[in-house]
Amino acid sequence: MAVTTRVSNATKNFLMPKLVEGVLQGNIGVSFFLVRAKKWRGAQEEVPFKFEKNANGGSFTGFDLLNTAAVDNTIKLTYDAAFNEISVVLPKSDLSLNDTEEKVADLMERQIMSDAFDLADNIGNQFYGDGTGNGGKDLLGLEGIVDDGTNVATIGGQARATYPALNGSVTASGGALTLALMYAEWDNVQEGMQEPSLILTTKTVRSLYNQLLEPKERYTLPVSGRDKLFMTTGAEQLAFRSAPIVADSKCPAGLMYFLNERSLEFRALPKWPLAEPINFMMEAMDGEPSPEIPKGLGFHWTGWVKPVNQEAIVGRVIHAGNFIVKNPRYNGKLTGITSI
């Protein structure tokens, strides 16, 4: 019912102090790697990569002449840091009105956190790209990492056509998802102890996978530590073999990624000049984080700047770092999934 004038003139409204999010999509895929971030070191990150085996060896007997040719079978994969920013702007008139006895939330703190999550959402979009967006300034994403040269010809500055060992596994589903197809793709990227640790897909494809299983097969995996923080982003514990299957709203339609976290990681710059780290993700982590994990996971707050001709304050949230793939062949994807 409508509030009468008698009531409105005698009763204050109640404003909930917490801001309700109604815009952003789940940001699950990128969160898996951000909570496992490692420190960025040096001007560039370089990975020494062996692209073929030494073919000189063989059996011999007696005084056979043996091959003494030197072998040069390594290259370097080189990665640049990427930088993202979002501005935080507030007029002082708003801050003045907020700083009264009726304040229910700190407007300045709320705006910083709200904009920081918007920046994280932008990073989540880039996570599924190929790194060429905005003139090559975007983060390296899964479209570039998990490819066989069809869409992205180079990785780490090296040509996949020249070094086929840099290819990921890409398998067209033909439309239908089957367990046999998933087993085959797992086998494509598994070697020895190297196997997928995360399967990323869409909500639609996750539901299709659910339909393939008998009720007794719909098992879950226990989680702890950093995975607990990861699960607070909305991930569920449905699994295939030893890897969780996670639906991400940002994942492009029809895709199922088989990712190996030991071969793919996020490297974060631990410092930004005249700035401090933002700990909106670290504070929720159980226990003491490893010293190798950069505080703030690459997110930095620059502090406020006062414009010379406006009564306002301006700051920025900066994110600095990039995804590094050390061995692309341990990552794969199924494409074109529409049914079972």
C-alpha cells in the first residue's frame, strides 16, 4: 500500500547500508587464477621452452662413429605486462551531504569498492579474449592461450606454425557433447602428472553435462584454502575426473575449456608508484597467504587527486600484470557445443 502523508511526515525511511549489485556478471573464471597470482618479476617475463627432442642419439656397438653435432632446440617465450584502470570520481558536495548524522554508509569507501569490482569485471571480459584488443593492450586471454594457430598465430612472441609444440588442443564437438568427447579431450592435454585442474564452460553446457550423468555420478570435490575463496565467487563443485567443472557467465557460447593451472598462471605487479594495494579479495582468504602471492593480487589504489578548477576528488584503481602460459599443449577446448 502507498505510504500516507501522515506517515511520511512522521517517519523516516530506512536505507540499507549495503549496495546491491544488479549489473555485473559472475566473474568466476578469472577469479580462479587471480587468487593464485604470483609476483611479476623484471621488465618482461620469459619462459625457456624446449620445442623438440634431441634426435642425435641411438644404438651403437664397438667402434661406430657417434654423432657429435650440437643441438639448439630451445626458444624463449616472452610476455609483457598489461595495465587496466578505472576512475573513481566524487564531487565534494556529495561527500559533504553524506558526512552527516544520517549517514548509513561511507560514500567514499563504497565508490572505491564498487568501481574496483567494475574493473575486475572488465578483466574478466579480457580473460576470454586473445590479447589483441585495444591495440594489443588487453590482457592475454584464453582465446590466445588455448589455440592451435587458427585464430592466434603467435604466443609469447613465437610463431605456432614454426613451433607446433606451442599449439593447444582445439576439438570441434560437431554440436553434441558426449562423455567420450570429454574423455578424449582430457587425454589430448594430459601427459604424466600434467592434467587439467579446471574445466570452464557456460551455464548451458554445464547443464548439458549434468544431463549426461546418472544421479550417482553427480559428485563434488572438497575445497579448502584458496579454493574456498574461489567458491565465494559463485563456483559450484561439480567435477569431471579430478577437475571441477565451473560455469562462467562470461565464457563464450558452446565452449568447454580444459585448463592446467600448473602451465597457466597470472603474474601480478606487487607495487604501483605512489599507490597502495586493494585487499578486497585477500581479506576473505583463510589463513596466511603465501609470501609468493602479491598483496592485492595486482589491484592498486592511487589515492585522491584534487582538480585545480573543480570541487571534486578523483582517484584510480589500477590493475597490473598478465597471464603467462608456460606450456600451451597442456590446455585444450571443445567448441560448438549445442546439445547432447
